[in-house]
Amino acid sequence: MSSFDISRRSFVDKALTLGGLAAAAGSVPLLGRQALAAGETVKAYGTTTAQLRDWSIMENSIGIKVEFTPTNTDIGIFMRDIISNDLGATQDIFIFDGGTENLLGPQGYYAEIIEDQPELTLWERTPDAWKRADWLRFDGK
């Protein structure tokens, strides 16, 4: 992929940045977080064990629709699909039980969680045993 290619992730990132600037400038008055995200679909790729039976509960809760593409729970298949098909260009989030962070992390497939991000309102309530687990992090991030 050349530096001139546009990926879904970079497009969404730029669109959200511009949307945030527009909202901050007041040019999009009275639109809340859910209104700005309305109609936006997050593309998720993950194992069938991570798939919710009913995504509408999350959609109603946070206002974002998820289009989930399931895959086999075999870690090799999961990583092969992501790398060989460059799924980072078409998927917004990857969901797996763990063990992929050491290979996929350095290649840029996982984004670092910015813990002081104001939108992460429930982060403090998430148990440290989960959010600080070595098998879920790469390079301490």
C-alpha cells in the first residue's frame, strides 16, 4: 500500500477529526455524540466466541452499529487473514482472546488505548486484572 492509498481507517479517522472540529466550532449545533455517530457502522472482525448474540443492545446503548465478520477461533487463521488480506484497511476493530498482540501489535494492527480519553467513562471501573493483562498488551501498551 502506497502513502497515497486511502484506507477505511484513515478515512474514518479524518472524517471524525473534521466532524469533531466542526462540532467544536459550533457549525454543527445541538448534535450529540450519538447523532454524530448515527448511521456509522463499525466493522469488526473476530472469533465466533466474541460475537454477541444480539448487537442491538450495544447499538441502542452507545448508538453505533456493528457489522461483525466472524472467523475461526484458530489463532493462525485469524492472524493469516488479517495480515494477508490487509484487513486493517477494511476493518475497524479486531476481537480475539489474546496471543496476537506480539505479532500484530508491532505491525500497527492494534491501536494503543489512551486511558485518559474522556470518552472512556467506564475505564476506571474495568478491573486491572483485565486491562493490564500481559496477554492482552504489546510492549506495555
